[in-house]
Amino acid sequence: FAPSASAPASFACLARPGGLNALLPTLRLLSRVGARTRFVGVAGRCLVRQTPRTMALELDELISAIDCRKAGQRSAASPSAPAPSGKAAAAGEAPKKEKAPKEAKVAKEKPKWGEPGANKAKKEAKSKVKADAKEEEPIPETPAGEKKDMTRPLAADYKPKAVESAWSAWWEKKGFFTPDAKAAKGTVESKRFIMVIPPPNVTGSLHLGHTLTGAIEDSLTRWHRMCGNVALWVPGVDHAGIATQSVVERKLYKDEGKTRHDLGREEFLKKVWAWKEKNTGRIKTQLNKIASSVDWTRERFTMDERCGRAVEEAFMRFHEQGLIYRDNRLVNWCPHLRTALSDLEVDHEDIPGKTLVDIPGYSGKVEVGVLCEFKYMVKGTKDSLIVATTRLETMLGDSGVAVHPDDDRYKAFHGKELEHPFIPGRKMVVIADTMVDREFGTGCVKITPAHDHNDFKAGQRHGLEQINVFSEDGKINDLGGEFAGQHRFEARKTVEEALKKKGLWVGKKSHAMRLGFCSRSKDIIEPYLKPQWWMNCKELADKSVKALREGDLKIVPEFHHQTWYHWLENIQEWCISRQLWWGHRIPAYKVVKPVQTKEMWFTGRSAEEAKKKAEAALGVKGVEVEQDEDVLDTWFSSGLFPFSVFG
């Protein structure tokens, strides 16, 4: 109850239809004290008198209405039954309801499938829905760069196109996301928020992952901007060396039946640039769709002039500091793409046992997940050593067999020479090395320094010959003897047959193994000996670890610290050269005249600059130089992106 100007008290209630009887005692009490009752809502079928502002009933009218209603319900249920007394009504006794007779079930007509016109009703309903959709009020168009008309009434339902369109173009035109560099120059660091977008690959469209990352970065940028800080978010795209070149090469072959070698480097690069210009706009459109508050006046591309200068400068400085060097080492080689790959571009798969797989460029199935055993005869004797391998074709590049120095079974063979069954003149020796697991297989391991990472290190320790028997396209080269010209996986079969004919084959069995595939072409990766440019990352990694430990660098949340330390404290040498045409061409030049007994390389922003360096170092005039054909790994330029975008 609460005081009221129109009556001594007011009363509000909610009641279900079946609970009206319980209200009668209260209503009669209110009637005696002279209260008025105003109903905001009455659940049930009470007779009410509706006024323009509210629905109101005098208490006596309401009580009478309830009594009449109750009497009517009893009459309907039992016409001959006498009406209840007032006391019974006041006590709230509800009459018993009789069950209504069940309705007779109507048998449903079974659908007749396949009859003509059976789906006509459904089609007509769909057509009606489409027609209704077409009749919806059209969304008003806002001229590009103009502010949206906000005077129109709010729509009944949410239409993303109507709500989200036009804003991004207006914000960009007004320069809301372009901070004044001069005004920001004297700002304290805590009042500046500067960030670059992780550059997406120019080859594709943005996906949900980009949207999520972009939403978080956009929120941070807008928050700092709303706090009055200088906020700058720089957009850009990555040239994606391998991915882009692969896409354009496939398109070129499909449309014209040509390869990049048919066109030549310059003409092929023109086609790649044309393809790039066509696709870059799609990414910008997508970023505008989600209203990313980036500064489009500072948009960058990893191969534009500014970024290109930064890449050249970084390479030359690192080379002068000795951090970048050239060496003949094993790389992850993709024969289908004919290029080296980083470890991150190799997908490793567990092979449970004997399996047949498909690879590009080879018509048959490739058998993997088997361990092949065969014999090497000891020169001048009838003794032999049995070795095992999962890559039988690489035996064409063997230059030794390793045993454990403490394995009594083979101590008598240390230093003995072996006979290669297909290359008789090759020198092969038995070496003792602790890398051998005495319990695996026969305890003898074939050594192929040019085609296995562990064998490469063992070969260096024992001075074994490094024999590369593969060509860049994955075929056996001239050092493979009678198998030269065969695809390496064809040679896997023919070598087995040839060993059987010579009586040197022992057998093969299913064997679980881990196999590396190219993340782009899905070809099987081959360890391949080739001169490449490498970068020693140890010094830079140590600085990064120290910065985090001493608090100069912050990573949030802190549980990512262990990942940071794991990667950087186990850093490896980085192969930074790629055998591609699309990318930053390496600014290194080889001396071709006068002829050198050992390769001599000099860096320069141009051939003339490299020539002057060469003449000064060699002490001669008339030096001729030739630029390296290879390009840098895409991540070399992408890693510089946070710096190069600002010049």
C-alpha cells in the first residue's frame, strides 16, 4: 500500500486467471476502507472500462465481474448444478472441472513422393518470401567521403549494410586517422601509440584470423586516440615470394602454356607486378569493411622503393659485420619449386609404416615408410656390411659407412675400404663415430654427406667426400652413374632391382618415420647441398633474451616468456636466399673477371659500387662483377617492416 492523492491507499497486483478467487477477500477489505484499485494489467477475461490513459475498475464493479465470471464457469460446466453461495465464493472454492471428450483422430494423408506439382506449394511460398524481400525499403546511398544522413528514423531491424556503410570513407576523407607528425614530434613517449599491421600476404583474402587480430589492434588504437594520445596504425601488405610466384606461374601456364623461363626474368616480373596491383585492392577493401582505423596515407608494400632501400642497407650492414656469409651447406630443398625453404616452410608428417603417397611432378605412387637393407662388400674380401635406409636412391651418393667405435662386431673393419656396386672408382671407407646407435638395425649406417644433415656433420668430422647426386629438379645427375636422368623416386625402384641382380639386396620392412613436405607444393623435401647465403642469428637472439630478462622489453601475458626463451636460446643459422625471381634480389656481386680460384663476393647498392669494392680488395683494375640471381627470404623484408615503413 502507498498513499495516493485520489484515495486513502492504492494497491497493485498481478494474478493468473485461476487465482482471481484468492483476491476476493483482499478486494472486499479494500472496499470497506474506501480504496481505489488501478490495474496496470489484468490477466484473465475481466470486464474493464478502458480510459485513454489507463484501465480502471471500481472495486465493487470488479468484485461483481469476478462473481459473474465464476457463476458462468460453473453453469457452463454443469447447467443443472445450483449456484454457489456467497460464502463459498468468498472462501475461494474452485469447482471441479469435468474432462472434455476426446476428439476423434483424423488420419494424416501420406505424402506421395515424385508426383508432378508435389513441391509447388513450397516453391510458391519461397517465391512470396523473395518478392516480399524485394519490396523492402531501399537503403539510401551516401556519396563516397560524405557523412551519412543521421536524420532518418531508426530501422525496426538491424541491417549491417545500412548501419556500417559509408563511415570508413568519411573518416578517411576527414583525416581522423592521420596524425600530424610535426605536432607529435615533441610528445612524450607515454602519449604516443604507434603500431604497424602484421602485413598479410598479397596473394589472398583476409580470413577470420585477420579479422580477430585486426579487431584487437583497432580497439587499442581507438582507445589511445580517444585518450588524446598520438595514435598511428600503419597498414601494408607482404609480397609473399614463393606463394605469389607460384600463383602467377600456374596462371601463366594455364593461360599461355608457358613457364617463367620462356618469358625471361624481366617479362615475368612485369606479369607479377600486374597481378599484384589487381589483388592488393581487395585487402584494402576488406580492411575498410571492418572499419580498421589505419592511416592509409602511410600504406606500404614490402617491395616498394622505401622498403627496398631498407632491405639493401640491412643486408650490406650485416654482411660487413660478418653476420651474413656465404657457405656450401645443406638446405631444405623443394625439387618441384626448385628453391630452398626455411624450417618453418616444411610440414612434417608422421608416417606409421609402408604408405603410398602422391607428389607433384611424378606420375606414379611413391613408397615411403619402409626400411631397405642391402650389402656393401669389403674391398678385396668376401666380407660385407649390411646397412639400412629409408631413402634407397641416396645410396648413389654414399661415401662411407659408420659404426660405433665400441661395437665389438665391427672393430676389425675400422678404416677398411668398401666397394660401391654402381660407381666402382669411388672411395668409400668404414668410419667409427659415436653418432651410431648400436641397437638400431645392424649397427651400420650408410653415410651420404650431401643428402642428410647428420651425415653432413659426420662427413665433416671424418673428411668424407660430399657427393650431390640430385639435380635441382629432383632427378639423378651425372654423378649417379647408370641411373642418371631418372626421377629420384623412379631410381628408388631401379636401384632395388639392380641390387637384387647383383645379389646385394637383403630386404625391406615397414618402418614408422617422420617425413618433411613442402608447405606450398606438397613435394617431399630433400636435404640438398648448395651454396647459399646464411645469417648468424645468435648475437641478435642473445640481445633479445637479455632485453626481456632485464625488463627493457615487455611481453603480455607473461606466460609467453617461455616460448620466447625457447625459440631464441635454441636459434639456428638462417638460410636467407631463395631461388626465385619475385622478391628482393640479393645485393651481392660475384667477381667473374679476372677468374678467381675461390668465389669472391662483394655487396653494393649497384654493380658499380660492388665493382669499386672488388677492385680495392683485389688491387686490380677492370674487374667485372655479376649480381646473384637469388632473392632474399620474404621474412627478411617482413622482419624489417616495423622499421622500414618509417624510412
